[in-house]
Amino acid sequence: MAEILEEEHAAGPFKLLMHCYTSGAALARRTAALGAWFSVSGIATFKTAEEVRAVIRDMPPDRIIVETDCPYLAPVPLRGRRNEPAFLPHILAKLAEIRGWELGEAEARAEDAFFALFDRIPRP
């Protein structure tokens, strides 16, 4: 996958989102070098997801967004329920914990990253 992305990016740069990222540190490094953004989902809150959290610690801090992956992957403490946007605060809180950020900083960084990635959406 990394080779394909690198080849295509070399042919003409494009914005890249590594959706619901859980694929490991090597691919994260290679796609980060292409300028990829990463979305953090409820998986980051799962007890057994330390490997995912380790990768999140090394993601470019200005290219992390949060997502629900609705209706799947509800965060702890709501795991097993249908996921929905109202659960994003749980994911954001875990992102802040993982990165050592204050909650407000995590929110501001994720919002800035969102609008940098989706630059056709007007910022309020």
C-alpha cells in the first residue's frame, strides 16, 4: 500500500487521510512523509489497543482528526453500542491523554487539522 501511495503521490500530490488508522508505525511514517492526516477512532480507547496508542503518540500533531466510524467502534465506556457523533468527546479525551495535551488543546488541534484537510469547508 505504501509503495502505491508513494508512486501515485509522486505522479501528482494529493491530500491523504489514513482513516481509522490502526496499520502500524512503518506505514504511518511513510504516509506521514507524504503529508497524510490520520483519524483516531474509538479503537484508541480499547484496553488492548496499546500498539495503536503508541502509533498515535508519534503521529504529526497537526494532522490528527477524530472520528466515530459510525455505526462501528464505539469508544469505551460505550463500547458495544451503535457509535454516533455524540461519542466524539470520549475519543478526543483519549487523544488528549495519549498525546499529553490539555483537552482544549486537543480540541483546537483536531479542529485545525480538520479544516486543513477539508479546506473546501468554510471555517465558522
